[in-house]
Amino acid sequence: MEATSVINQKVIEENFERNSTKILPIFFEMQSAFLSGIYKRYGDLEGGQIVIYFARNLHLKVMRKREENLDFDLSLDKFWFNHQNTIQDKLKIISVSRFTGLPKETTRRKIIELTKLKHLKKSNKNSLYWEPSSQAKDTYMKIIKEQINSLSKFLFEQSKFLNIDVPFSKFYKEIEKNYCFYWFHYLTTQLDFMKYWQKKTKDLEILLIGLQSLIQSLNYFKESNTSNKYPDISATSVSEVTGIPRATCIRKLEWLSKVKFVKKDPLSKRYNLINDDKNNNSYLNHPLTNVHGTAGQFAEFSSIVYRALLR
């Protein structure tokens, strides 16, 4: 049986369940960097969701040029030229609302804000579209290369447990070479991830803040740490990583403490996930670590990349 025939979504999900202690830290670090980047660029995660939706549709339009020309260049190097020469579809607020899971009124208000800040643009025919400005090209390319690097690291580390012998550099080069194809699927998956947690938490900032404590705890167990000092976080450290104002971090960490997502040390005023028994792996049953809501959501996307590299 060919390798490509056994690398499917179900196999990847099962692999994740068996090796979650090793895969989760890498996955959450990737997601923390992705969500933090969105927050810092767009001011909040809801606005970021909307921009991602517009960007996703632009990648789809570019990708469909392969229908007329099989040799059409979808690479990252050609993206700037491609997006400037692609007519984007007119999108209605209701379609944006349905795909992101955001209320229609919230979507309308956020689109107005994003247009004022020039994250979205309006054509002469009153059609909204996403187009990074020429002045932002260097910044955009730097951000995307960091994201490709982070994604490639996740795919590479996960592949070890699937007995896929592909070097890290090959993941990076494959995604960079067929950038619009993979980025359409990647952004679709990210939107599904955000929509899932938006429904679960009603507040994506809660997710992003909670991830910081999870990352510390998962790395602690991954390294089989025997230190008596448990990993913890503070509102200041969370603010520095995520870009969320410190006052907001304090308020939301207090909420997470009240609902027992994290524990607050009464002396240090810092937060952690660890019980007194450091060998207790109850964090694997934490609401944020479930298969469906974490790397399991990326199983279909992962299978697309693996099959492409193994064909």
C-alpha cells in the first residue's frame, strides 16, 4: 500500500491522540503566535477573523487561475504580483458573518472599523476587498515567512509520529512554492478553529490568554521536569506575548481562575494549571486540549500537505 493512501484525516487524528503530550506544545505555540499576530495587527481577534476571510477568498481567486493555466505560478514570490492583478469577488456582510460565526451587526461594525483603518478597502463600485498596501510589502513578507516556518515546524514534528521521512526544509519549500494553494486551505482551517472557539468561549481573547498557561504547563511535562517550581504566568507576561492590554489580561485571568481553567497562587498572584501532584496528567483533559478543538482540526489540512510531499 502506498504511503499516501494511509495518510488521511482519521490516521492523523488517531496519531495526535496517541502523541498529544509531544504534539500539543508545538501546536499551541503555532496558534499562540498566529492569534497574537492577528491581535497586534488588527486590534482584536474578531476584526482579524474578518480580514482572514477576505484574504482566504483572494487566495482562492488566485488559485483558480490554475484552471486555465496548469503552470500558473502560485508561489509566495509571485503573490504580490498575483494579488494586484486579481479581481476579487464582492462579498456581502451576511456571507462574512456566516463563515466567521460572528453576529451580523458585529461583522458590519468591524468592517466599518477595518475600512477606516485601511485593513480593508472599498472600490469605486462600493465593493470591499483585501489588498495589502505596497508600503506594507516587506512587513507582510516577513510575517508570512514566520508563519510558514511555524507551520512547517508543526507539520515536521507531527510527521515523525506518522513515520514520514521528510526534512523540515522540504515542508517549508513546498508551502512557499505553492503558497496560494496551501494558504487558502490553511486560512480556512484557522477560521474553522476560531469559529469553534468563538462558539465555545464567546470570547477569543479568553482562548489566547488561556493558551499561554497551557504552553508553559505542556512544555513542563514534555521535558519531564523534576523541578519543584511549577510553570506559571503573570498578566504582564501574557500581555507582552499576546499584545492584549495588561488590565484586560488581569480581568480575564481572574475569570479563568473563577471557572477553574487556571489556578491562582495567593502569594505570587501568578497563574498555573498544575495540581499539587506534578505527575497528574489531568491537563490532558483540560477543555482547551480536546482533540476536536485542537490539532485534530488541522488533520485534514495536514493530510493535504503530507500527500503532496509523498506523491
